[in-house]
Amino acid sequence: MKKYLFTLLAGLIGFSSFGQKGNSSATEDGKNLIEAYIGPLGNSLGAALNNGWYNTAKPHSLGGFDITITANIIIVPTDAKTFDISKSNGGAFTGGETATILGSGDVSQVTYSGVSNDMPKGLNIPVIPLPMLQAGVGLIKGTELDFRYMPELKIGSAGKVGLFGVGLKHDILQWLPIVDKIPIDLSIQAGYTKLSSKIELIDPTATISPQANLDVSATTVNLILSKKLLMFTPYLGVGYNSTKTTFNVDGDYNIGGLAIDVSDLTKIDFESNNNFRANIGFRFNIAVLALQANYTFSEYPTATLGAGISLR
């Protein structure tokens, strides 16, 4: 069954047919336009997934554990709220500055083979909070195994989202003679999280309500330094993030009769978003209760808050 992708490329609806399907150049340009519009949402979610993995550099001792509820709050940067249509593809689609799915305000017209129409509006999302439940357990040799999970939840008007992830933290000072006597903790940490989401595609004619899937895979590797001072533990982290986004629509949809084989646009792997990050934070312990807060400096800044129980 044909589905009409109204929200993502509403500006293309109503274009007449411009030739035979299978135009690889138009297909690639169509992918780039979709990515420019939706990509900032995938990148924002990926940034959230790569945060909140740790609140100290010290791994749990054997059998130690923690259970923590965290909320990673993405602050959507200004340059993720708009994009330039003419610069987003190989030149088949032309136009000016317009809103991404996260943006708001005026939208531009997009032109294809001399025919113009309005691009879709954004959802006006300035911040994206992503809560999750995380648990860690201590293994041998200063190693900690972490898991995170979130059942499928509704996120405003954007759709639904759920996630699962696994991570490791390992004390590296133990392998460095003499240095291991320094009263600090230094560990390497790595984590992988997979998020699956459904985006509501709004039909302005109110005749159908199709859905699309936006899946985000996020991987992070970090070096963490911390120092426990009684109940207070400040920490610093530097690392590398990688995010991969896949956009998928079940079945076919139609883009206004364009010379594009829509079967090639039902699954799109966006270009990976890779960047360095640094964060600073602290953990405060009251008996077995652990409170945490940190801020990450990266392309998509992130604030993390959390509370849980911890037995080292």
C-alpha cells in the first residue's frame, strides 16, 4: 500500500511526475533532504544515549552494585534547528533556510524542476529529556558491567521511544606500577545503546496517519578521572561519541509522483555523527543513596541528573 510522507517532505507533495522512476541522482538527493530534516533528531537522541554511563571512575568491587534512574537532557543547539535546502543535496532540490524537525518559525519553499511548494514545519523542541533505568555490578579485576533500559514511552508529539544498552568500566591504574598508589581513580569506560522509536507522520488532509521508525545506535569510549572526598566525588571525563541513525518506513510511500523510486527511500542509513566530548560532574552519597549531576560539552550539549542506591 502506498503511504504519503506528508510531515517529512510536505513541500514535495503535489509535484507532478517528471519522468520514469529509477533516477539514482534524484533518489540520492531525496535521501539527503530527508536526512537534513530528520538528522538532528537522531543526533540529539544519540547524544543522550552516550551520556549518563558513569558518576565515578571507581568500578564496583566484586559483588557491589547500583541501581540508578537517570535523565539525560539534550539542549538542542541553534544550528540543529534549521538547514539550507540548496546545500543539503546535490542540487536537484533548491530553496533557502528552513526548519528541521526540531526547529520552528518560518519555513522555506523547496523547488524541484521548476515546481515549488512549502517545506514542513518543525516540532519546536528546544530540549529533549531521555530518562532511563541503569544498573551496574562489580566483577573481578576492577571491572564493572552496566546495563540500561527504558520501556517504550511517548515523547510529546514526536512519537514513541524505547532503549537498551550495555557497558563496561575498567580500572587502569592497577596495571601501572607506582602510579596505582596515587589517591585518585582512573578508568576506561565504553558503552553501546540501541534506541528504537516511532515517529508520527501527520497527513494534512487528515485521511491517513502513517508511521516511520527512527533507530539510533550510539557508542561511546571515555577516560574518567575522579577523587572521593568523604561523601562528595567530583569527576572529569573525556571521550569519543559515535552515532548511527536509520530511518525506515514500512511499505512504500509516494512523494508527489517524483522521478524517484520510493522503494529506495523506505530505509535510509544516515551518515554517522562522530565527535569528541568532555564532561564534568559530581556524585553525592548519603549512606546507600547516591545523587549525581554532570554536564557534557559536545556538539549536542547534555545535562544529566540521577538518583539511585549504590553499594560499592
